[in-house]
Amino acid sequence: MDKKSHSHFLFGVFLLVLANVGFSSKAVIIKLMYRYHVDTFSVIALRMLISLPFYIVIAWWLNRREHNVRLTLREWLAVSGLGILSYYVSSMLDFLGLQYVTAGVERLTLYLYPTIVLILSAVFFKRKITPPQYIALGLTYLGVLLAFVAEKGLGEQQNVWLGGGLVFSAACTYSVYVVLTGEYVHKIGSAKFTCYAMMAATVPALIQSYLHDGMDVFNFPSEVYSLAMWMVLAATVIPTFLIVEGIRLVGANNSGIIGAVGPVSMIGLAYVFLGEQITFMQLLGTAIVLAGVFLITWKGKR
């Protein structure tokens, strides 16, 4: 690797670290919003309403470029469905789960998605799972189990298993999204795909908020809107595009390994901003999960 390529690689690593820390901060921000008695439906509605203009403008700009790819009706429906699955269904399950588990355990559970992608690929695409990958799967789920044991031991959380099940369901639906997006991302580009998917997910999110309370999202304390803006910019829009550029510079396999900074940074963020305890069992579980995901990513690269 020459000096210029090495500099690009390091810059890509930097972008991916920022993106993963940004994504991880979402759980902390949502937890802070819940302290103002904001319900899950309103949190999602605010996220979509504030982020929608950004994605519309970016999609409009991308469509003005040369060699713009036009989608067929079938492709529009597929992209919209995948967007709803990821940015609405997964987000709803994740946000609901955050009512019952700490931010650190939420991020650790979500980080199981590479293992679920591995299993789905084996089931639907007949890709063989190697013995080291079976070991990695065992490690990751053992690590999450240890983290949940630590969570129960804190004595401050109710319905921990319900919350964990909701977050794990979010990881499953997101994994389906990851497995099925390849064809469309390669055709229209990841940035444009993200914009279209996010815009599609806005529709059911706003409908649900309207049915729930008439979309009464304009009567919260000012702190809620400040947190919502931070969630949109620092934990949604900016990381979305940073991670796309970071993957381009370092490659998908390397980006998976760098993504380990997410759960680790979450432990620190939750401690500083939420006052969540850090226990040895939680750290041990985190280390085991990261080792398992690293092994899966490394074997995939091999």
C-alpha cells in the first residue's frame, strides 16, 4: 500500500469510527427523550419528520447527476418495502426495547446482526457455515447472555427479557434488510437507496403517530426537540453517509471489524450521559460478543 492509499485507508477508518459512535449515541438520546415522558411513536415521528427534508434534498441532488438510474415500479416497491422493514419496523422494535433495557445492552444485542445475516445466508442462499463460524456464533450468543445476566443483576430494569426480545427482533428484521438490499444498492447506489428507503419509512411512521394521538408531537418541552435534532443529525443522517464513504475507502470486511467500536463506545456514552453502571460481567460479555463477530468477519474475508 503506497503512502496515498494508506492515508485514504486511515481516513476511511476515521469516518467509520465517527459513524459507529454516532449510530451508537442514538440509544442514549432516545433514553434521554424518554425522561420527558415522550412515547415511542412520537420519538419515531419526530425522527422521521426532522430527517425527511435532508433525505429529499439529497435524493433530488443525486437524481440530477449524470447516469441517473431510473427504477421500475417493481423496484420502487421493493426499495420502499425494504425501507419500511429497516427504518420503521426495526426502529419501532428497537425503540420499544429501549424502554426495558440499558443502552449498552441494546447496542450489544443489535450488534448480533452479522451472526443473523450469516444464518439467513446459509438458509436462503445455501452458503456453508464453517466450523470456526459455528464457534463464533456460540461466542456471540454466550456474550449477550452474560450481558443480560449482568443486566438482571443491576436490579433497576423491569421486563429485561421482553426488552431484549424486542431489540433482538429489531436485529433480525435489520438482518433481512441487509441480506436483500444488495441487488438494489449496486444498481442505484447506496446513498440514493438510503434516501428512498428512509422516505418510504416515513409514511407508516407518521400514519401510526396520527392514529395513536393525532400526531401530537408539537407540545413537548424544548429539550425534546433539541435531542430530536441531535438524534437526526448526529445519529442518523450524518453517520449514514459517513459509513458509505468509509466502506468505499476501507472495504466492507474491514468496516465490519471497525464497527466493533460501536458497542464499546456505547458503554462509555451510557455511563457518562445516563449514569448506567459498568460491571465486569457486562464488559466480559461485550468482549466475547466482539470476539465472535470479529471471527465471523475475519473468516468471511478469508
